[in-house]
Amino acid sequence: MIYNLKNELGKTYLIAGIDFEIKDDYRLKMITENVIDGLIPINIRQIDGEKRAYYDVTDKTSLSRFLAHNDPDYNEIRLLIGSILKVSKVGCEYLLEESCISFEPDTIYKNNLTGDYEFLYLPKKISYEEGPREDLLNLMNELIMHIPSDDNDAVKAGYAMYELAASENVSMASLYEAVDNIKTVTETFSEDEFSFEDYFEESSTEHEKPTSKHKRPLMIKEGICLILASAGFIFIGMWLYYGYFAM
């Protein structure tokens, strides 16, 4: 599909043609009469006998342009995939086919004010083709080309997503899970943050018996024994005295 950018009265629009009869199409009513979270606002105009979709991309930057000046780290990739999952779920609530949400880098826009990603819903004929989604593969290729090689989490996430996208009938939930799990595993088993030596040292410290310079107080039973012992020594001494020395 061919897109054109146009500035009009302080607004910037991305314009796309519509390749089917729009009369009584419920999808167009859904996207033009509702503000749908994650979808770029759209209105339909008829120009020279042709229907065209005008997407308001004011204060937004296409993902392609963003990647031309920025290297996406792990958090940026996670934000993007999370936005894809979110818009797919929201679209289902409005009975909008996921296949009509474009994942081409040129049609994904980053909101300069909020930092969120927004997407185009393309009113088009529904065609179900076997095999991977071409636009999703294009997106993964674009991301991998710009991921910094020293960001291990981002590299792992990129290739994990590409492998999933290359398969048939990939779900957006599985893409997000693949990205999210990489960070979870890294944080759980990070060698930089975990040391068996430190662990055992802390464990031995915790289980050391406390020492004290003060003597513990005598128990009652011990006191009684000492008194009896003292009395016994006194009795023996008196017996020796009267038996041997007082004679």
C-alpha cells in the first residue's frame, strides 16, 4: 500500500487508499466513531472519487525514523512488543481483525508526548494466507539490524522474536512472553549478582552461636546443690574435729 504524508492546518496526516467498498462496513464505523487505545485516529475522505484514510500522526515519529537515530535497548523492545500485544487485545474488543493492524516499521508510530507506540488499522479486504506474516518479519528484521551488540538481553529478545515470527500462526502473547522471560531469567540467575561464596559466608554468619563475656545466671537447682555441698563439707569437718582433735 502507498502512503503519503501531508501537512494540513497544523496537523500531519498519513494518507492511504482504501481498496474495497466501504459502504456499511462495520470496521470503518468502529475505527472512525471510537477512540481506540493504541490505534492512530483516522477519518475517511473521498477525493476525486476515491476513498482515502487520513491518519493523524501529529507529534508522532515513525518507527523507521526512530530507529535511524536510536538503537533500541531491551526496555524499548519490551515496550514495543507490549504495545503490540495491547493493541491486539483492544482490537478484539471492537471486533477488529488483528490481520488489519499493520506492523510494518513505516506504519508504527511512537508518540513523542507519551513515548507509547501506536498503530495503523488498515481497512482492507481480508485475505488469509498460509505462512508467517510478512509485516511482522519485516519488523523483526528492522529491529535486529539496529539492536546494539553489547546489549545481551536485547540481542536474545530480538532473535527469540524473529524465530517465533518466522513460524505460522504466531500469537502476540507468545512474542511478549518470549521477551519478558529473557529478563526474568537473567535477573534470577545473574552471575554478577549471585555468588555461592557470599551465600555460604552469609549462611555461616547467620548460624554462628552468639558469644558473651557475661556469665549466665545460676539456675535454682544449681544453687540448691551448692548449698547442700557446702553443708556436707561443714558436717564432715565437725565430725573430724570432734572425733580426733577434741579427745
